[in-house]
Amino acid sequence: KIHSIGLPDEWKYPEDTWEWTIGIEFFNHFVSRATHLLDVAIKQEKKTVLKSLIESCFWLELARIHDHKTRISASFWKNLGLSYMHMVRNKEDNGHLYLREAVQKFDQSFLSTHVNEMKHVWWQGNEDWKTWASSRWATVWGHFLQMDEAKSDPSYENIKSIYRMVMKPNK
């Protein structure tokens, strides 16, 4: 599937070939760029950062969909959850515009064939964007908390506490 964007075909080039590492490097850069953008946005939360949070989230979702190594990393799921959480907490009111802009930006790139595959998870405009981001946050951090690798993450207990507090049924 990823060979359609110029990366070596995983079936033709298995893990024991040097060609296989090209795909790994490609998605490592995806995730690295996204987490750097997320980190910068979180540190500057008092400023206008929603656009950066959304772009970071979009990069992470693309990597999740297309790279097996990314999908099995607990730190990846933690960061994806952080991006959704900070989107929801952000006070800017133009998130719907930035969500559409992210799709347009990527749709006009060499990744356009893969943007279509995100439609089952990315905001489609038929609900409040914060409701959508809250739902994705719950799904993503719920997955993180079930991963064996996550239990050794230093922030696991804090994430579990936040998750339980938010997901606690209202009485």
C-alpha cells in the first residue's frame, strides 16, 4: 500500500532487506515531526496553537494508519492522546476550519491517496469538532492504557487517573 507514495513495497522487500528500512525512516520522520510540533504547541498553550495541535494530530493519524511499527508503540498512543486532549482543552474557536485545512493541505500532496483512508477517524464536519476530538481522545488513551508496554511509562498512572476521572459516569 505505501509503495504507491514512492516507498518500497513491504511484500517485495521484507525486514531483512535494506529497502525495507526506507519505509521505517519515512514514518519515523513523520512521527518525529508530529511530536516536535505537539511539544512546541503544548509549551506555548497560552498562544494561538490549535492549528499546530491539529496538524500534529493529522501527521500522527497518518502514521498510525500506514505504519505497523508506529501502531505498536505505547509512546505513540500516548502522544496521539495528548494531541487530542490539548485540542479539546484549547479555547480557540476555529478548530473546524483548521481540521478542514489539514485535510486540504495533505490532500494536495503526494499523500493524497492516503488521506482518503483517514475518513473513518478524521472529523467529517457532521458533529461538533470538540465532541469528535473528545471521542478520539477516549479511544486513543483507552487503547494506550490497555497496552502492556504502557504500564512501564512514567506517566501511566497519571494518564490512567485523568482517563478515569473524565470517563467516570455522571451521577
